[in-house]
Amino acid sequence: MVGLLGSPFGLKGFIKVRSLSGEYGHIRRLRSVTVRRNGEEEEREIEASAPTASGLAVKFRGIDTPEAARTLQGAELVTGREGGVPLQEGEYYVEDLKGIRVLSPQGETLGLIQDVVEGGGGDLLELRLSGGESRLVPFRKEFLGDLSLETGTAVLIHPWIIE
């Protein structure tokens, strides 16, 4: 998912987009996108995009009035990886982190990454421990080292944080 559709913008069927990454360049490059709402998905062609004071608005083919645009309000914009924000060194897609085995510095399996949640001081990894309970760990290099998507493992530098 790359964004959420907001309120109509202007009189020609444009609708505001809130990017989940905070960046908009990758959304401007999209020519089509899956629009998901109420558990249903439909492929929509993007005719045009326009900058707004708070980000971006898009116009879908066949959506030509503010009233028609309003029917999409609250929907999610979904695209494949090719439509996502390009990753920088040390960045990961959340979906790639799910299921990573978290190890102690000695190599003992402590649990699995279930999700990444936003916290006040940064992202937190939700770990499902071997015993079944969940813990949140700051997703920072001071706590998590040697994260490898290839091996599907990450080392928790300070295991005391999950006690």
C-alpha cells in the first residue's frame, strides 16, 4: 500500500492522496494502481496528477466530478514493489521484515518479527517470542544488528530488552 485517498480536489474529479511514506514522486510516476476499499479491489488508470499544498492529487479515468471522486474517499492505493519508494541503504519494506527470525548474540532463536509499528521515538519491531507473548523492540542499530533478508535472521544485541 502506498497511500490513502482523501477528499476531492477541484471540480474535475481529482482526489487528494496521502502518501504513507511521506514522499510523492513514486506516486506521480504511476500510470495505474489498485484501489482497495471495503475488502474489494479494482484496477484504476491514473489520467493525471497535480501538486497540492499538502502533497498530491490524482485523477482517475472515468472520475470526472467531485461527487464521483468522493466515492473513493478513504480507499487505499496499492501497487507492486516497482511502484513503491526506492529504498536507500539500510531501509527495508515492512513486508520483507515479517517472519525474520530474531536471534540472541549466541545464536539462540528468541522469536519472529510480526510487524513494524510507529512509536513516538521511531519505529518499533513487534516480536512474537518463542513462548507466544509479544514484545516491542526499537528498530535501531543500537538494539538490532546483523539483519539479513537473505538468511532471514536478525541479531538482538541486548536481549534484556525483551525480558
